[in-house]
Amino acid sequence: MKKFTNSLAAVALACLALVSTACDKDDNDDDKGSALTLQEMVGTYSGTFDFTPSPSSINPDPQPETGIAVSFEVTNQGTVHFPEFPAATLVKALLGDQAASSLIPLLGTISYDATIGTPTADDSKLSAALTTPQLKISIPSMPVLITIEAPDQLTYTKEGEIKFTLKTVKCQLGEGESAGEPSDLVNTLEFSAQKQ
């Protein structure tokens, strides 16, 4: 009888250890959560960007600006969509404040889309490259094509914060047969925004 009781106690302890291990595993799985996805990024964002220009032959002394208000969307199609891209800031850097002041009211609304690439992610942060097409600014009688790059990956956190950098590298006046030679236009725009 004593042997039977000891055996029964041993079996009970073994079962208790197995249940405890299973619970620990489930708790660890819950702590890890699932990796962030592009779908979770979809929505509207509000924030600021810092603008760092470089001197050019047209504007040898452009001024940096910080904390410029901006808003944009991340769409279901996987793009960062600017319904109104801050083109006026680029025009000021290109031409200088005085020359740009008469043109900026004529720019109208300029939208822009950057495509989000395949992300790498865990449960707290997502990173992805951006594909950035040229930006076209229609200054009266003379379209301006600006080549844009994304030197670093976009990042998004589970708290809804998104950060990315766009960098203009070249500027071309006109397009087609009437296009001029591209010239350097190096400006950095560092965006930081919160999902609304």
C-alpha cells in the first residue's frame, strides 16, 4: 500500500510539472505576440519633418528648417501617400525665398506616393525600404523634375510612430526634348509622425 501511494504521488508530481511547463510555454508565446504587418500601418498620420538643404549655384545660402507640420497616409496599396507634398519648401531651397515667394501661390496641390517594400518585422518594430519616383512640380511654363531617394529604411513601431527620410539629389528644368541638363539639388527631409 505504501509503494502504491508513493507511486501515485510520483505520477501526480510528474503531471503537475508537465502542466506547469505547458503553461509557461503558452505565456511565453503570448508575450512574443505576432510580427507587425503593413496592413497594421494603414491609416492617416500627422507629424513634422526637418529640412536640411545644401547650397546650389542658384541658391548659395539655403536655410534649414525644423518642425515643419506635415500629414500623409499609408494606403492599402502599400504606399506612403502625400495628398499635399511640401513642395513649397523645395522650391524655396531651389530658388531662394525672394524668387520663390511669387511662384509658391501658383504651385497648386502636388501629391506624391512612395512605395513601401517587403518589410522585416517583429512584434514591436517594422522596417522596409521605400521606392521613390521623381517628383514633378509644375512651375508655370516650366515643369521641374526632382529625383528623390530614400537613403534609410522606413520604420514603424507598435505604438504607431513612423519615421523615414527622403533625399532630393537632382533637379531638371523642363522635360522631353526641351529638358535641360540635371543639376545637383541635395536636400534631406526627415519625417516623424504618429498614426491618428
